[in-house]
Amino acid sequence: MFKRIIWMGTGMAVGAGGAFWAKRKVETTVERYLPEQVADRAAATARGLGVTVKAAAVEGREAMRQREQELRSQVEARTFVGGRDAAPAPTPPAAGHGRRAARVATPRPATPGSRRKPRR
């Protein structure tokens, strides 16, 4: 009989403790999802996201500049002929746009064995 009383008391204590723990857990979860708490967490996340995006953009620009510098130095190492001032000025593009404007029509001499008439 004594065993039954001890086990019944132990069961009641464990049950009461479990119920108390479950009640606390439910209350904290409900408190986390109140509209004010959700709004505060969303605002904090948005601020953090803005900082993260800015940091990523700065890091990306820096990596881009470094890579561009590496590529420029590789090109200069392969094609270096003199100082930059000694390089010839680029020729202006032909009048018009695209590849067709760059083409220059050159008259072809008619050969005695050609079957085609020369273009006019």
C-alpha cells in the first residue's frame, strides 16, 4: 500500500510539473506572436537586411575593381608597347551605324572569263 501512495504522489508531481511547463511554453509562444512583437521583429529584420545588402554591394564593387585591375594588368603585360601617351589615338567610327556602315564598296575589275556583269 505504501508503494502505491509513493507512486501516486510521484505521478501527481510529474503531471503537475509537466502541466506547469506546458503552460509556460504556450504562454511564451503566444506572446512571441502578438502583433506588436511580430511588427518589432519584422522591422529589426528589415533594418538588418538593409545593412546586409549594403555590405554585399560594397564587397561586390571592391571585388569588381580588383578583378578589373587584374585584367587590365594582364592586357597591358601582353600588349605593352610604350607609355599610354605613345599609344595612337583611336580612329573615329565610320558614318552610320553597325557593321554595314564600316564596309566600303570597292569596285571589282571584270576578268575576261567572268560570267557576271559588274555591279553599278
